[in-house]
Amino acid sequence: MTKVENIPLSRKLSAFVALSKADLAVIERLHRRRRSFASGRDMVHQGQAGQAAYILSVGWVCSYKIQPDGTRQIVDIQVPGDFLGLRSVLLRTSDHSFEPIGEIQAAEVLPGDLLEVFAQAPRLALAILWAVSRDEAMVVEHLVCIGRRDAEARMAHFLLELGSRLALVKMGSKAGYDCPLTQYHLADALGLSAVHVNRVLRQLRDSGLVTFRDGHVTFHDYNRLVELAEFDPAYLDQIGPLLK
Amino acid sequence: MTKVENIPLSRKLSAFVALSKADLAVIERLHRRRRSFASGRDMVHQGQAGQAAYILSVGWVCSYKIQPDGTRQIVDIQVPGDFLGLRSVLLRTSDHSFEPIGEIQAAEVLPGDLLEVFAQAPRLALAILWAVSRDEAMVVEHLVCIGRRDAEARMAHFLLELGSRLALVKMGSKAGYDCPLTQYHLADALGLSAVHVNRVLRQLRDSGLVTFRDGHVTFHDYNRLVELAEFDPAYLDQIGPLLK
DNA sequence: CGAAACGTTGAATGGTTTCAACAAGAGTGG
DNA sequence: CCACTCTTGTTGAAACCATTCAACGTTTCG
């Protein structure tokens, strides 16, 4: 079994507060109910009511909304350590769907578990609120990206953000990271057509900035990419240099 | 002085829970610290730290992000009864700015006030969490709109959403509502150019769907507009027919 | 009166989509 | 094992939606 300190959630929250032994014990208890989900089969479907929340421990998930005409918009990508579906605990029905990208493992979190955390580990509770606020800030930044940036900048920004987030759980660096997304995922996330995603990726590759290929993202010129994307990681609220 | 039941926040939260007299008293107390802000002058500027939160009681506010190249993306519009800046209480710095649209009045809310609510009025606290979740759902829907809809549908959706939200605080109906936004605001909110906003508005007007003019939105054919926008208000979590 | 903010319209440009066709690899069933 | 399909990636050409540039009208306000 994984050591508590190596659970992705522990690594992530450590960026915000120093976790005590008691906090870590609570995190371990939150991971009691382990669940596995198969690739492509929705965990939660938009319109469903009374859904549980999850903490993702292995694999990637995307949360998206389907429109009546069939087009899809990916709202956010979840990587290990991220919460999933916390919001739908409060609203009567889930307003979006979750699709595992590849096989995943997640811990189920019930409303009662959260109350336990708030009662027993207030510092941890604060850290969780921090994570939720940060998720919201990411959605906002995503919106700005789509609304006011061209395809190239969007793509660069998206790949950089994922890199920073993965670095927080020790799964990425300034050199690159493994990435199970397809070009279709990128298209649905960035509000582009799959064809255009392909062209933009080629362009970034030819410019010697970044390569997206065979499930791996490789940064060739990190600084120039940051410049192109106007990527300012302040909204991620991660102190100091994260990508080393 | 306004009766408590007529404070916009009371009206809004009533859509979620029946408020007791004690709850109303707490809402009244939350409105102790009244503040006025002048049009156009930012209340909070992105990058600032340690900001207070507010409850908007009179007037409209927009929250936005400015990019290095000067382009602006409006993330959300706040109307009476809405919270403002709750998120920046937790993150170290505010990731976006707030600009009053016209002169506004708002009640300042300090972190201590929130603790008081959570301790004294748990039902009200739940209602506030509902409102926060709903705000988040609106940002998500906004993202989908910008990512996957054309200019006409975006505009229609935006005007309809505002209508529904205003109906909740008795400031709008299926006939229309007063709206202090300029075409520039619409452009920055929808990720369009101001020129194109003008064209789209003309198109909607000529089709006999909706008129945006002289600070007033008039719905001519509400149902056809809903159809065009593919507007499904489920994400607003407002039960029953709101617009009568 | 002049300036500033807002609204309006035309023409040219351009980023992105759509349509279409093809290539390569994985998985499936006969 | 091989044909078959499905998924994913790739590229070209035409069409289109939205932007940019430019000009002008209107209203407000100091």
C-alpha cells in the first residue's frame, strides 16, 4: 500500500499547509472506499441527482457538458490528487458529466466524511477549501483563455497549466509529462475542432516549443512557451518555483 | 429602510430554503456595513491580497480579468443579491477585478461574519453554500457558451440567463428587464468584438426575438429565443416556473 | 462648444471550421 | 492468421464566421 505522504492528495495539499500526522491519518481514512472505473464509461452523467464525490488517486478524468446538438465542451481535467464532483453534492442535480480517461482509481467521499474532516482536522479542512477555490480559479482562467486567446496561445497555456498541476503531485517537470489525452480531448477542452488542434500542435512542434505525441508532452523551450501563452501561474496559488 | 424580506439576498435564498425569522435577522445583520462605490472605479483589483467580500444590494457589478495585451474577459455579472469576492478570501491574492456598473451599494462581509452565520444559522449557511455552488455552475455554463456556441446563441443565452437571475430577485420577467450594460460589456463577456455584438443585436432585433436598447432588454418571442439559445435553466437550480 | 462614451454600418482580412481523403495502429471475430 | 472495423492522427482546399480598420452619427456632460 502507498505511504500516506505519497498519496497524491497529500502531496497537493502540502503545497498549501504543512500537514500534521493527524491530518495525514484523516487523509488516509478518506481513501478507505477505493473504487475503480473503466475507460470511457461515465462515472456521473449530467442530470443525475444525489451523486457522491471522489478523490482521484490514479489516472485522469475529464468533466464536460454535452449540448443538445451533440457538441461537447470539456470544462476541466482532473489529475491525481484532485477532487471530483464536490459541487454536485450541494446542487440538486449534477450539471455535468465525468469521463475516466483510461482506467482510474478514486476514493469515494460521502457528505458524512466531509463533516468528519471539518470536525477533526480544521487545518485539513482549510486546505480542502483552498483546493476547491483553486479549482474554481482554474475554470475562470480556462474561460478567459477560450474567450480571448487564439488557438496557439490556448494550446500552449493548457499544456503549461497541466504541467504545473502535475508537478505539484510529482508527476511532471519543466521537461514534460505523460499525458493520456487524445487530440479530440484537446479540441473539446479548448473549444476548437480536432483538425485545427492537429495543425496547431504541428505548428508548436515545428517552432521547437513543445511536442505532444504518443502520450507524452515534451517541452523544448519552456520559457518561450510561457511567453507565447502569457502563462502567469499566479492563479494556481502555488508558491515559489514549482517546475524544477 | 428596506424590509428584510425585500433585501435581494433574502429573495434569492428563499428560492432554495424557507427562511425563518432568525435567518432573516442574521441576513439583516450581514447588511450592517453598507458601502457605496462609484461607477467604473474598481472595487478590487486583480493581484490585490486580503480583500473583503461583499453582498450586492443595489446596482450591477462585473468581475473580469485583464490580460497582458490589454484584452478583457468578463467572467461573471453580479446583480442584486449576489455575493462578490467570496473566493478571494481563501486564495492569497484575488485573481480578478470587480468593476461597478453604475453607482452601487453593497454590504461588506468579513470572514468573522461568515463564521457567525455558520454557527448561528446553519440553514442559512447551507443556503449560502447553495448560492456559491450556483455561481460556479454559472461560470461553467458561461465557459460552454463561449467554447461551443456561435455569437447569436451566446448572446441569446446570456440575455436569457440574466433574465432568469433577475426574476429571482423580482427585477425581471418574461417580458424583459432593465439592464445597465453597454455593448462593450456584452462584447467582453461573450468573447466577441464590440462591432460584432452590434451586428448580432441587430440580427436578433430584426428577427423579432429580443431588443437590447436604451438600458432595457425586451423579449419579443421568449420561447423562440429559448430555442435558439438552447437555454436549459437546470444549472441555475431554480425550481418551477420562475419567469411568469 | 468640444470631448468623450456609446452606437452603427461597410469593406477587407483572417483565423477557424467543414468537408474530404488517406495513413497507421489496436482490437475483434471469422 | 487475416480481413475488418474503429480510433486516432494527418493534410489540402473551400467556405464561413468573426475581427479589424475606418468612418460617421448620437448623446451626454463639463
